[in-house]
Amino acid sequence: MNIKEFFDKFEKIRGWKKENFERLEIVMSLSSPLCLTSPWLSFDSLIDYLLFAAVLKEKKFIMDKDAQQSDYELLLGENFKPYAIIKQNGFKISKTSVSILDNKHYKIEYITKRFEERFANFKSKIRVGSGKFKSFRISHIYIPTKTVRFYVEGDGEFLEKLLKENLYAIGSEYRIGYGFIEKIKVKPINKNPIFQDGTALRPIPVEFCKNYDEAVPMTYKPPYWKVNEATLCVPPFAKCTLRSDLDG
């Protein structure tokens, strides 16, 4: 799929309207514990992933040799988002929160894989230290939370449809049953999606803040794995005060 084909398909699913943007609370009720490999999940990253998945489906995304990188980066611009973007001193951040859990007490669980001869229909030496029949025991963190909550300013009708039609599980290790979503509820609220009760609800560059108790270098926009774009930010759930023109 080249860049033109991708954007043609993207435009067909782009059904949100900026005039419909409102502040929303999104609650995902889980039927199994949540497994995480990071301290939180980012709602903007989740929505961006679902938008790409809705276009690509089973096809692999191959960059056209003649396409410019800036063409692909259009998907990072505010005109291609079903949620609001705010700007300050050259920085742009999504008006979306990270995940908020009703139970933060994590536990350690282990996955064990061992050789079972019923899976080998031949007679030869079996290596359990490497290869297909390798035995291992790995640990992972899981949280027995019943809900995952996000806040966002965006098109509620579009977001609800996108989530309900494309998202059945959240977090890591969903292939073995973690993080399955039982239902998703979207409702309007009158709360700032990125800042509530003197607390940051997402990574916020210090340029957006009047004062803060804590700041660390971290990424603040999708894709969050691009560590070369890290900057000094107030981390989620740290105390801070937004600039008066942004704390609305």
C-alpha cells in the first residue's frame, strides 16, 4: 500500500467534526486483569493505533519510495485527530489523559512453557534450551483492576464507535486472556482531560506549566517510543499548576 492509497482509505473513515468536540470520560470495564509493561497507557496513542488498524486491516504498510516522510507525519498533525491539540511555545500535546485505574496494587505472575512430548511426532534429540521446544519461565506484572478510565476532549460519537467496533482488549498479554473489555461507556463531563485537582493526567512539557513539583525527561506525544524527542515534562499524577490560559 503506497501513501496515496493509504490516505484515500483514511479519508473514508475520517468522520469526526471539530465542532462536535466535547470533554468526555471513557470507562472500560474489564472481564480479566490488566497486564502492563509500562506505568500507564496513553489514550492518544491508542486512538492513533486504532485509526491505522482500521485502514490497514490485514495489509502491511509499505512506504512508497517516492513519498516524503512529511506526508506520513501529517497523521501526527491536529487536522488528522478526532481529539483536540493544544499548543504552547512550539510544543503540541493531545487533550487526552493516560489510563486511570481503580486498583493500582500490582502483582507478579509467571508464565511457564515446558516441553511436552505430545507436540513432537518424531524420534530425535529434543533441545529444551533453545529453539521451538525451548522451556522458559517469565514473569510479568498484572493489575486486578475492574476498570480503565480515560479523559479526552474530542468527537464522542466517533470515538465511541471506533472503540466499540475495534477494541476488544487493552494492555499486554491479551493473547492469553488479559485485559479483555466487557463494555465501554462514554459520557460528557465538565473536567479538564489533562489536569484535575492540581494533578497532571498526562506527560505535560514544563512550558505549559506555571509551577510544578516534579519534572523528568520523557516523551510527550505519539509515538512515545521516539526517545530522541524527549523533553522535560511533568509526569502523570505529579502535582503542578497549568498556565492560566490553559487551565480551562
